[in-house]
Amino acid sequence: MSSMFGAESARQEEPPARTGRSRTLVITASVLVVLFLVLSAFASFWTERLWFKSVGYSGVFTTLLWTRIGLFLVFGGVMAAVVALNLALAYRARPLLINGGDPNLSRYRDAVTPVTGWLLGGISALMGFFAGASASGQWREYSLWRHSSPFGTIDPYFKRDVGFYVFDLPWWHYLTDFIMACTVIGLMAAALVHYLYGGIRLSVPRDRLSGAAQAHLSVLLGIFVLAKAADYWLDRFDLVTASGPLIDGMTYTGKNAVLPAKEILTGIALICAVLFFLNVWRRTWLLPTMGIALLALSAVLLGLVVPGVVQQFEVSPNVRVKEGPFIKENIEATRAAYNLDDVEVEPYSSDPDTDGGELAKLDAATSTVPLVDPKIVSQTFEQQQQVRGYYSVADVLDVDRYEIDGQDRAMVLGVRELDQEGVADGDKNWSNLHTVYTHGNGIIAAYANQRQVDGDEQTDTIQWAEGSEENERALTDLSEGGYESRVYYGEKSPTYSIVGSRDGVASIELDLSKGEEEEQRTTYDGSGGVPIDNIFEKMLYAVKFGEPNLVLSEQVHDNSKILYDRQPRDMVQKIAPWLTVDSAPYPAVIDGRIQWILDGYTVTDRFPLSQRESLTDMTKDSLTDAPGFQTLPTDEINYMRNAVKATVDAYDGTVKIYAWDEEDPILKVWSEVFPGVVLPKSEIPDSLREHLRYPDDLFKVQRHQLARYHLTDPSDWYAGDDRWEVPSDPQDDDTKQPPYRLFVDDTWALTSVYVPQKRRSSLASFVSVNSDATSDDYGKIRVLELANSGAPGPSQIANELESDEGVREELLGFTQGGVEPIYGNLLTLPVGDGLMYVQPVYTQRSSDTETSFPILRFVLVSYGEEIGIGRTLTEAIADVLGVSSTDPPPDPDPGPDPGPGTEGPDPKPTGSVDEQIRALLLEAEEKFAAADRAQANGNSVGWARLMEEGRDLINEAVARAGERDD
């Protein structure tokens, strides 16, 4: 009975026989998977080609494609050939009779021998594929080497042009590494075949290697050690870009210990290579083994022990003396690499005059100070100008300037972009998201230096320049006929949109409502986008986006285009993949179009002797968390130039890249690699140049480096007593204070401050850079250094402003009942004879965050040792001075002194009636001229008073004329 059950159990445990149907299913599934992967790869490749064609830069795609294919084929072919050659040589050199080998290998030889050719080809192809894929990723290094050009600067140690380190050395390193990789893989392949066929016998006491195997392996080892000798020789040049605990670049230890060690190791490696080559005939491993042992011992002693001893016992006790010359070279190279050579550092004494008579002067000097915080008012922009829930603006708005009524006016502005998160959940279907809600509309702008005044018709605390109302058309009126407001290309654009209407069918794309219309429909007719008018391309995009509706929907027809990859930074980065793009693109209305303006940088980490830093660390502040796209394997750089200015049309996606720093050698090389991509600087239109500005990320990098490298004496630099640092944001201690854009002495500038490294509560200096691209002084950095002034820094001022008793009393009435104060950006600017701090204060209901928005209530001012608060900046300054802001200020231009003994003109003219009328008219003309001068100086209060006085004189003259007629 048990045997019967045992037999039944055995029958149940037998695996079912594989049928022909199951094998067919497995094969079919495998084929389908392979086909899907191939189709996905082809769809990605072909749609990428179509995108480049649609933006007019097919040459970039072609250059990249053929360069990568060429590198793949050449290096993959070389690797495959090396592996195949070594496998073939090892197989042909196998012993005919195998004595004393491992008997267990015979069955492996029997299995391998019938398919030897297939194995040789398969292994070679696989190794070649991996090598080719790796080489194709080196297209940047190859392109720079292929088109290298000199910088015109020679390093002081090896007397090589900087171009050698930036363009040539990385490629030579890759070639030596590739040769060593080829020899190692070839050595492993050859050793495996020799072992399999008895050329290598590990189980015998003597003659473990056949003569052919020994010669073969000796040649490979000799080539490897020879390549290592070349690698040691190239490593010498890396000393000028090496990282160190004190400075980057050449140091005392590097020059006097590491450099000789590299040269000695190069010589030893060459000798070892010769010994391996001689081993082909000598057939003894004694000398090559001793050579390798000597090389390894020398690498440890010369490469690690000796430099450590020199550093510890010679340099550390005398750092200032030993490293002084090297610090000097590091300072000069760093200042040159970050373009800090021409920075002007001026001594500055902050001794403000808080006499009440200074009100008019200070009011005029601060009339352009921006009180609208670009970060805080984003919510106000949306609440007041959003119009529909599916529109949105950036979290941090942009700051630009426009000439309005003959005056440069700073504006805070944002693009009203499409935000599909605001679409009602019930309406979020494929058709709506990709064919109806396709674009944003218009720019929202507010004057940065003004707020609501009593009697203003607006109900908020912002004076709108461009918005949804009829009287908010300052930017629209700059262009004849207005500007194209539809925004299809922007920072918040959807993944893809299908645009274009079928002939004879009404438009379906939802646009910004105008007037009393509930819905406004439009159709995209721009030149951008990829036509998808055939089933082949529809299928490719359906595969790319994983959406069958692109093939099945009737809303995708013969007139349809697909818009995708349309974020401005993505577009510029794809077209110019060698650029590092600034993290803050900004919009501008230029010649009737909304243009996104971007700054592109050329960077490297190979500039000799320059200090290397993380780009992320240098540019991170309270307004931005990370920089733009990076082109280096890491984000560390030691050279940076604002090489190009780029624009992306918000409507049709037209991308133009203009050379800006035409002397930059890296830009010149890439312009040769991708001819026609970068347009000459001379082609920048004047209308665009007016809106170009000094880029944020470059300024942040420069201010980071200037904090240490404003010191040019090596001893002072090493001591570090006068080292600066960027202060923390007063409202966020964990991040740096961002730079701010404002007018400084009537110059459009980007500004920041420094605090001493060891005394962070005080102020060290004020730094600004000319940001007006139309000025001859564009890019000129000016530093006002407050040497031992004891002036308070931003954090201390912010604390004093918030804790001031007068400020607290004024805010008390507005911060009750769930209303919270929000402190805006703390601005520092030189005014009069000192530095003034200005900070707007907003309030917002905390109980209803969805519908409430920040309202500007007060302005705080710190000037000298006084603190003031007011509803306007003028009131706050008056509070500092202890005067009333309603007192009429003196005439900003009273004219020449009439001299001693005179009392000035009689306020009531005497003489005949005609003479009196003539005198009144002349005096009125003088008043109007003085008003013009006051307006030019930004003194709006003086302008209004003088205009009123001039009108009164005219009225009096008219009255006198009437009396004469009577």
C-alpha cells in the first residue's frame, strides 16, 4: 500500500512536459518585449529629431548624433578588436598536448570548442558595446580637444597655455584610461583561454605557463605598465588643478614632493614596461616581478609617505612662508577665472545726517526704492490678477525695468501661466488637459517703488502697471497695437498640448476672457510645434507619451501640431548642451512679444590654480534652492563666464542665442563645434538690449569668491582677519540673503552686502554691479568697504526694527484678530552720507490663507541710529528725521545765491500791469523748469508743489490781465 502511494506521489512530483504551445508563447512574448523596447527607443530618437527640426536647430541634433556614433564605433571597434585578437591569439597558441592540467576543464573545452567562433564574436561585441557606450558619453571632451584653442594665459609652473588644461588634458586622460582598460580586459580574456586550454596550469609545481602564454601575457602587461607611465606623466599637470586643504592648485608639497614623485614613478614604470617586453625572450618572471614590486613600493612611499612627511614637518610649522608664493598665484588665478580683476573697492564711512532739513534730499534719493517684495506679493498677484483658477504666476516674481513716460521704472512682474492644477477635478480628462487648456495669457506687472495713495481708485496696496483692467496697460501701450499675450512656452507649461483647429470647425482652446465674455476661444497659429498629420508620427508620439488617444482621438487631425519640451531652460539646454543655464529666466515685453530671457554660462573645473567651489553652494539663497542645468560631472567649478544671452518666444517658441562675452575661449570652441547656433553679439536688437541685465547666478558666484579674494596680499589672505561672508537672510537664518535689484545713484544695479566672518552682527561692505546692458560700465563691480565702522548688519537691523517700541505700537492696531505681520526684503542702499535700511511690512489674515493675500501696510527705515515707520517711505524717512512728511520741502534747485545785502525778488511784482504780468509769467516758467528738474531727480513731492505754484502764478497773471481789460 505504501509503495502504491509512493508511486502515485512520485508521479505527481514529475514536472509537466513542455509543450510546443508553451514554447511558442515564451518566444512570442520575448519577441514582443524586444519589439516594444526597439519601438520605444526609435520613438524617442525620431521625436527628438522632429523637435530639433521644429525649433530650427537640426544641425545640433545631427552633430551630436554623428559625434556620438563616431566615438561609439571607433572606441567600441577598438575594444572589440583587442578582445577578439587576444582571444584568437590565446586559442591559436594553445598546447597541442595538455599534460598535468585540471582534468575537470576537459568537459568545458568540449562544450566550448564547437561554438568557439560564436563565443569569440559575442564576447568581443559585448565588450565593444560597453566601451562604445562609455566613449559616446565623452563627446564633450572629444569636441573640446578636436577644436581646442589657446586662452592666451600661461601657467607659471609648467609654462603651458590654459587651453591645454581645459581642452586637451581631459581627453588625453581618457585615452590613457581607455588603453589601460583595453589591456586589462584583453589580459583577462587571454588568461581565461590560456587556462582553459592548458597554457596556464596552476596545479603543477613547475612550468605553469607555456612559452606562448608567457610571451602573450608579458606583452599585455608591458603595454599596461607603459600606459601607466603615461598616466603618471599626465598626473603631473593635474597638480595645478588639484584640491587642497588650504588652496586648490599647486602647493609647496605638490611642487617639492608630489611632482618629483610623479616623475620618478614615470621612470620606474617605463623600466617595468621594458622588463615585461624583455620577458618575451628571457622567459623568467623574476625581473618583471621585482620591477612591479618596486613600482608599488615607490607609489606608496613617494606618493603617500614622502608628501605626508613634507607637509607635516616642513610646511605645517611654516605655512605662511612656505605657501605664500602659491597663495599669491591662487589669488591671481581665482580673480581672473571669476572675472574679479577689475573690482573697485572704495573705503566708505557711513555718517548719515539725520537733520530734519534733509527730508527732501533723502526723499528724492529714495524715490526708486522697491517696496514690493517679489516673493511675498506672488499670492497678491494671483488673488488680484489671476482672473481664472487655472492661471498662476511664479512663486518668486521677476524684477525688470521699463521706460514709462520718459523715466526708467522698476517693475515686479510675472507671467500669467497655465496651471492645470487649478482645473476642476471633474474637468480633468485627456481632451481638456491636452487640447483645451493649452496656454497662459499675458504679463502681470506692478510698479516696484509705489503703493496705493489716498483717493486711488484701486482697492489693493499695489499700483498695477499691467493687469486685467483697462487702466492697467503700461506694457501694452509700449507696443503699437499691444503685444501677443498668449503664452504657449513657459516655466509651467504642460507636458504636451495638441493645438490647431480643423478647417471649418470652431476653435476649442480656452483663452483669457475679455470684457463681459464668459469664455474666449482661440487657435494657435504660430510657427512652433511639430506637425502630426500622419499615422506614423501619431503612433510614435503615442508610444513616447504612452497615450493611445493621440492615434484614436478625432481632435488630432491633419492641421494638428504637438507642443512639448517647451520650458525655456529645457529648450536652451537642449539646443546648447554645453551651457550651464541660469536658474532665473525672466520675461520681458519686446517688440510686441513676450520673450523669456536667459543667461548661459561657460564653466570648467580645469582652470589652473583657481579655487574650485560647488556651484550649488555658491548660488543657493532664500529665493532659490538650486542652480540651473550643469554640464560637468559634478557641480564644482573654478571658472565662469556669462558667455551668451538667449531668448525664447513665449508664443511660438523661437529660440535665439546671442554671444555676449565674445572673448571667452570656451565659447569660441563651442561655436566651432556647433556652427550657426550662437549669433554674433552685434545682432542683439536694441529693444532686447534694454532688458538684458547682469545675471543672478554669476553675481552670486562672484560675491561668494570675493568674500575671500578681495584680499590680494597672501599674508592677509592666510590670516583671514578681514574675510567677509554673505549674511543670512534675516527672515530665514538657514539660507543666505539674496541679492536685490534696485537703482543705485540712478544706475540699474544688482546689490548685496557682506558681514565680517567673525562679527556677523556688523556690516563689512556694500557691493553692487552695474546691471544696465546699455551702459559702458555694464558688469563693473563696486564695493564700498566700511573699515571698522561698527555699522550694524542686516540681522541686527532686522532685530532692532522688529523690537523697536514705536514700530510695535504702530503695528499693534493691524496685527489683531488673526492678522499676522510679514516682514519683506530688507534692502540696503547708500543714501546721502550713509547706508539706509528699508523694509516693507505686510499683513495677512492667518485664518483664511486661500482667499487672503499680503497687504503692504508700513515701511520701516533705519538710518544712522534712528528708526522710523510710516505708511509710505517718505513718512518713514520723516519719522527718522523727526519732522512731518507734510511739511513742504525746499526747492530742489533754488538757483544762484543773490549775494549779500539782497532779500530776493518781491513776491508781488511791481510796476505797470504789463510788467507785472510779464514778471508773473517768467516766474511761472522758472517754477515749471524747477518742477522738471525735480521730476528728473525722482522728487515727486517737490514736482507736485512746484507745478501747483506755477499754475497759481499763471492764474494770477490771467487775473491781472482781466483787471487791465476792465
